Amino acid sequence: MPPCEARVIVVAAEDDLTADLVVSRLGPDAFVRLDPGRLRETVTAGGRFTAGTWTTTIDDGRRAVTVGPTTSVYWRKPTRPDTHPTPDERWRADENTTALLGLLRAHPVLWINDPLVVDASEHKPTQLASAARCGLRVPDTLFTCDPHRARAFVTDHDDKVVVKALTQRHTTLIPTTRLHASDDFPAVTGTLHYLQALVENRLFDARVTVVGDRVFAASITTDDALDWRTVPAAGCRHAPINPPAPIERACVEHVRELGLRYAALDFVVTADGWTYLETNCAGEFGWIEALTGLPISTAIARLLTRATPDTRQSAATRARM
């Protein structure tokens, strides 16, 4: 019996529980799933370029996709090639991931999200500028490796400054940390540090998840923790909330401006309003959905299966990003 024809390609590691949530909302014949970083022999993928056109197919033995204008791609977090133990395995994983991404980007598919667009959108200076253009309040921010500039920034803000890590790729979690003018600022030398004015008197933190033009927001309340990521889930109180309409519109506009269809935004909420902190372009949402009941995975599945061809990004448009 030939495999069923599917519309959605799910690219994710086999143990990705967030991808599992979305897959559980798709029809059983709606998708094929593969992990190019750990490609199984049961999956075949490839493409041919002839007469000026690519024909790309993926088949997992049960379902198949011929990539075209009605195809959607949910690209989560496939196995990273550099995690394999041997050079040969790393090379094979890199070849598979690079080839699959290139083939898919040659077609006008709907992406959640194109990983190359995610890479460009992860940069905090880009995010902060976009958020401000879209009407969100952004704290005063400094990037510097000059200890004198760093100390002056802290002094100008009356010792109310935090330092953040831009990446977590080569270390364990580095939490947001308070800075004081009495700290050892010569240690700043040689590494660009990300300093930001402290948002005081928070009522709660907020995680705003955008899926297409839909917004799902949750409050995260702690006992005044500076970084809720350092608090066990049991020590945080989560609840669904409705942001002010201007905040919702600005979040959707910001995500669209970054070239994304999905993102999770972090805010601090005070009596004075909402202050934007950052955008997680491939941010997790599973724990938010579990604790609040917000139907985020359902919204992603619906966008993947119900979007029309005119909502899909052309290859020419993506090439300009």
C-alpha cells in the first residue's frame, strides 16, 4: 500500500516533548516527522532539480510529502550535529541537516519557523529595536566591554542595573544578576556584557506567546525573584491573563517584523504598565500550556494545517532576509 500524502513536515529531535504536543494535535495522516541530525534508515528524503524546478519528497514509510505550495514546515530543534561522538557521525548529521534545510527553503512553504530567520532574529539588539518600533517600552540598555562605561551606566541608574547572558550554549544557566557600582568592573574587560536598567516594583512577569495573529499570555508570579527561571515551577504561580490590546497588537507586529510566525516574549508588569525584555524565537511553551490550559499547541497545529498558499513566504522573499 502506498504511503498517505501528508501536508506538514515536522523537523525535531525524537525526544522533543514540545514537538510531541503539536504532533498530537495534527491528524494521524497530516504529517511526516524526521530528525536530520539523527536520520533513520526508514526515512527517505531528497530532491531533483530539472527544467528550472525542484521536486522534493520525504517519505517515512507510512506517510509521504511532495513539497509544494500547500506544505507547512514545523522546524523545532533537530539533533545538533556537534553532539555526535565521532567525526563521521557529525559530518553525516551536518550533511543531512544542511541538505534538508536547503531543499525546503527552495519551496514557498509556510514555516514555523525558518531556522535561518530565527538565527537572525535571536540577536538582542535587533529584538530591542524592533520592539521599540512596534510601540513596546524597552529598558535603557548598554553593550560594553569597557569597565569605565559599565560602572558609569550603573551609577547613572543609581545602582539599579542587571547583567544578562546573551547565550547559554557553552555553559549552564546564567541567571539575570543585579549589578552595583562597588562590583569588580575590570572583569568586564575582554567580553561584551549586556547591561540593562532594572525594572522595579514588578507585580509579576508575563510570557506572551504569539502564533500567527493569535496571542496567548500568562502571568508568572514569584516571591520577588529577579529571574523566574531560577525558581522551581512549584514556586511560581502561573495564570492566563489578557494583555492590554495595544500590547497584543505590538507583540503580533513585532513577531511579524522579525519574519517569524511563532515566538515567546517576556515582559515585566508593574503598576506603570508593561515593559518588554526579550523575544524567544524558538521558546518553549509546554509548561505554560500544562499549567494554564492555554491552547498554544492547538493554535500551532491549526496554523500548520489551515494556512492558505497566499500566506506562505516565497523563496525570493526569504532570500532577502
